[in-house]
Amino acid sequence: MYRILAIDYGEKNIGLALSDPMRMFAKPFITLQNKGFESICHELKLIIREQNVEKIILGLPLSVAGLDTNKTKEVRQFFQNLSESIDKPIILWDERYTTCDAKEILINKGLSIKESKKVIDQTAAALLLKNYLEVNKNA
């Protein structure tokens, strides 16, 4: 049994979510501060080993029209660097609206804006992973 790790990459924070070992559910895991690629890569390698991760889903922030933006290019570069550093399959996955949906979920849970900021990125990663798992039932 293995898990899938989802990454919601951001300039300041990187939200992570994990599937359960049966790969049926997505759960927010942790938010990392973006302290540069080497630091992120080191932390991801530890998580991958400790959590028995065999696949990574990386959110791709496309525009509403489905086109690349400056942020998309930044994520594609992160994808390239990660692919060269981590020996696991990494899949780019459309993450449009996940942050908006995550904000709505957190507001509905009654979290304040301050509380929401602490978990918004990992919640967005969980929504990204949930979407991936729904589309790929045998992931």
C-alpha cells in the first residue's frame, strides 16, 4: 500500500495533502514555508520516505481559459527541478479554483481569516488530490 502526495505550490507557502494507503481519500497534511528549492526538496524527500509516497500530484495553476500564466511557468520550472531530484512519478494536474473552493470550505467551517491562512494551502492541496482520485479511481 502506498500514498499519493499532492502539492499546491506557492511563492510563500507550499500546501501538502496525502491520500490514505488505499488511495480513496485526500486529507490536508502540512504547509511548508517556501525557503527555496533545496529546502523544499529535502523536506519532500523526508515526507515521501516517512509516508510511503509513490506518486506526486503537482497543482498546475492555469488561467480561467486554461492557458499558462507567469505562475504556471514558475510551477513548470519547479516540476522540472523536482523531476530531476525525486525518483517518483510526478503528474501535473489542473488546480483551477482549488484555492477559492478551499476558502469557501474553511469559511463554512467557521474559521477566521487568520486561522484559514494557516491551512488554506494544504486544504487546496487536498481538493486537488480529491479531484485527481475521483478521476483516477485506480490511481
